Amino acid sequence: MQPQRKTGLPRRNIKQGRNGTSGTSQPQPVRATLQVDQIVRFAITAALSGQQVTDAELMDLLVVATAATTTTQLAAALKIRAVELWVDPVAGGSFASLEDLSTGSIGGPSRIISDTTLGVTRPAHIMWKPKPGSQQFMWLSPAQVATKSWFELNTSGKGYIDLHLSWLLQDGETPVSGGSVSAATVGQIYIRALDSGTGSTLIIPVSFPTIS
């Protein structure tokens, strides 16, 4: 009998089925829903004063152009995991604040999270997560959009926002039209400004194709 040649690979015992095949007799359950977990970074191009972000603007973040002036939303639902905000340090100090507005909430009154610096050595910085039971904690779908403000931003100047979110992509749902745009390339996927519902956008996506 020839001795077995060592291959250096670990031995693995494979359970054999009744019909001589390996593995399980049935396919394992898999999740067919397409979910994208993403951190989207936005640049704040000027100081924000009472800038409110609405549910409509959030649902309209991820779109595909269907014509030069029209888009379709790609997400069937979204969920905000966290918002992180930095504001550039300047002489005399800088500040940042986020208020999670309680309109339509079942989680109690709104909260304000803020940070203030006293010099030029570090940026003002805050991290916010939705409160369980609040409207911001739930999944948002187009049918629930009522142009409610989800949170309000105030900054002393320029900075950056990281939006930690999950998207459930369209999977047989009726397509929902996005906001009107201009000079779009048909078929191009865009991430719109976080304040796309305003006349002059100040919170612009970084490193993503965007359109106004």
C-alpha cells in the first residue's frame, strides 16, 4: 500500500448525505433583500443656522437619473444609524450642535447634543445616535414621508458630516420619483445634497457623483 502523501492542508470531515452527496439536503435560507450599509460623508460649505434635514431629503439621497431633469429613488427604505459632525477650528473657538426633533416621535422630547472649542487646536465634534422609540430610530419608507424635520444642525463655520445609514434597495416596489434636477446623465446614480430641499445647498456629498 502506498503511503498517503502529506499535502500540508488540514483534514476536513464532510458529512455525506443518503444519496452520496455532501452538504445539506436542502438549500440554506438566504436574505434576498438588497441592503447597503454605508457611511456617506458631506462637506459643510458655510456656517449652518437652524438647518433642518427632512425625511423627504433623506429618502431622496440615493437616486438614478431617468432624464436630464428627473430621477427615481433607488431605496425602498432607509435607517439612520448615527450622525457624526466636525466643525473646523478657528480663532476664538468653534461650535457644533444637533437637535433630534420630536415631531411625530413617540420617544419623548427632542435632545440637543453640542460641543464648543476655545481655541484652534481641535475641531468641535459630536456623535449622535437615534433614541429607541423615536421616529428617527425607525425605518423610513416613501409612504411615510410627510416632509417632517428629523434633525436640526447648527455650526459656527465649515466642516464635515458623516451619515451612517442603511439602505434597502428597490426590490419590486413601485418606483418613486425623486426631486427635480438639472443636467443629469441618464442612468447615472447620484447622491444628492443633505439639504437638497433648500434653494441653496450647503451640505454637499464628498467623493460621490452628485447633482442639484
